Amino acid sequence: MEYRPIPIKRVLPGSIAEESDLQEGDFLLSVNGERIGDIFDYRFLITDENLVLEVQKKDGEIWEIEIEKDEYEDLGIEFESLMIDDAKSCRNKCIFCFIDQLPKGMRETLYFKDDDSRLSFFMGNYVTLTNMSYNDIDRIIKYKMSPINVSVHTSNPELRVYMLKNKTAGDVMDKIKRLIDGGITVNAQIVLVREVNDGKELDRTLGDLSALYPGLNSVSVVPVGITKHRDGLYKLKPFDKESSRKVVEQVEAWQRELLSRCGSRIVFLADEFYIMGELDMPDYCAYEDFPQIENGVGLIAMFKKEFDDYLEKVDFKSEKKREVAIATGVSSYKYIKEMIDILERKYENLSIHVYKIKNRFFGENVTVTGLLTGQDIAEQLLGKNIGEELLISESMLRTGEKVFLDDYTVGMLEDKLETKIGIVSNNGKDFIEKILGIVL
């Protein structure tokens, strides 16, 4: 690992770092005499109550700063990169890789394939562990970086090597066991590819993973994403109504057995399987503590529960007529429409148009709201009745920015449709407030 001076990007106001006269542009050289290679080193070293920071100031002068603080108290320093060093890229050539299916001409960052355990800990990303040695695994254990989210896909070593097109991919279960034995909690993901790792192979994988509970905390089963940009790539077969129902039946049988045997369902299905199978979504309680919510597992059940709870207690009256529109993906349209019907029955002065946007940018096999693009919304809503405001989900936008995946901005969409765009957070409370026009 490379060790180099770490530039300080920002010092938080009122922090220990500010009180110690650290400034933007200074360089952190070491903590308690230890050099820092990445964010794991830094987080581990600053947990001590007594620290000595070696810092190079802007003028080149070297300072030694002694700090007394509470154990685990943060110093208030932000670096140029979240990881401090560069993120680790993926070494696999997965037959189902979504990034390989992106069209040309998008922004460069979208084509970067990360496979970094540190991003798993800090951001919830899933990693394959294929670019990690057993020394790297031991380092995670040493630093107690838990939980770690692992893209398993299959516990069959030969099949995993085939699916990831990586000859080192077959030892994932050994690495997971080592993490668990070291006290690290693991969440697992299975991207299900029809006629590849489903059926008997899925049974094998669920059996092997569930045997590691409770160290193996949860497993999500999500359908492979297939865009229209697959020229020259592995021939993937999309799930349809019948095959989706088979997956639901298979996984729900596992859930019943595991709930009886372990007290937890352990394995949870992505919402898309129920939608594609035209089946009722499970109840809110069926997702337990929603361990895989960031993976789209239980998202609709959570949203509906938040919607129902807030609608019961919201006290809102308005004599003014309000007319708005909502743009949503194909998969969530039915559920959004059901909630809108409830709101329109409750509020007589409310008129809401719900528009189902087809994903022509990636292809109509992609139905989730979060992958809709600005140009698809603009083209399909041009000339439609929108009212005073168009509401879109924040999941469509780059984190912290008003930019869609196709680099179409919210401002461009407002100009194209000649209307105001409202951005809705992914929770039922904000959904109701934005529709009703409640300003807090």
C-alpha cells in the first residue's frame, strides 16, 4: 500500500481539528507515528483518546499536534477522497454486468466499476471479494469494518468462476466464513440470471448461505437488469410472469422454513419479482428490519407504510384547487396510482395526473423509476396536462445534484416542459407533503 501526505480538503467548524489550528490545504502525515494508507487506517487510528498528529502546514512547516478527546470522537477532517486513496476497480467480466450494457457517450464516471470493500462499509455498496487477498480479509477483521455487503450470486465455485469470468472467484464462501469467524457481519446479494444460477443452483446457494446465519445476516435475490445495449454480450433471458412466479414460490418456501428454524426469513426478494409475476406485494412485517432496503427489497412496502401512517395524522385543509403531475417508472406505476386515488378521494380540491414513463434510453426491460432519464420524461410528457408542478423521485438524480443519468438537468426539463419540477424524497411523508403543497 502506498503511503503519502494526505491533503485536507475541509476542516469542520467547531471541530477538534479547527481547535487544533488545522486548515484546508494542510497535509496529514501520520497519527501516533503510524502512516496512513487509506480510510481504514485513519478511522482505526483516531479512535484513541490521546493522539499525536504529524501535519505539514501550507508553508511546509511540520507540526506535531497533541490531542485529548473521547474515544471514537471524530476530528472533523474531510479529505479529497472518501477512501483517501483511489477506489479499487472490478477485475471481473460478469456475464450480467449492468455497466457493460450502458450506451456510449455517457459521463465517464458511470463506466467505472468499483469493487471496494471500503465503499461497502461506508456506502453500502456490494463487492465480490475477488480482488481481495486473505490478508485484505484479515485487515477488515482487524479494523472491525462491519457490516460488509457481498455479491455472491452463487455458492457453486465453478459456476461463480463462469458467471464472473474470473478464475479467482470460486473461494467466496471461504472468504465469507473467514469474515464471519472474525466477527464481521455479512449481507449477501444474488443477482439471479434466468437458466444460469436459478432453480437448483439457487437452492444450493440459499442453503449454503443460510447455514452461516446469524453471521450471515441477510440475503437479497434480485433479477438481472437487461438493457437494449447488449451487442456482443452474453445472451441473457429476461424473467417473465411465469418464471418470476416460480422464483417467488421457491424463495417463499425458503422463508417459511428459515423463519421456523432460525427465527428470521434471512432471504428476501426484490420487489420486481412480485411486480413481474403480477403478485401482491408482501406485508410490511414480512421484511422484518428491512436489511436489504437499499437493494430495492421491500421499498414499496416501506413506502406504503410511511404513506399510510402519515396520512392518518396529517392535518391539512385547503380551499385552493391544486393540480400536479407525477412521473414514475413502469414497475411502480400501479402502487403510485393506488396511493394517488386515496389522496384524491380524501381531498376534493386535488387533481393528480400519474404518468407511466417507458425507459427508451436503456430499453423497456428496465422498468425501475431510479433509472429513468430526463430525455425520456421530456419526450413522453411534452404536451401532456401537468398542472402547476411535475413531481419526480430523487432516485432519478445523481446524489446531491439535479442531474439525470443521461446528463439531462432538472433545469433543462423545466424549460422543455415549461413547468416547475418538484423533487420528492423516497419516503411516504415527503410524497404526501409535495403532492399537497405543504410547505414546512
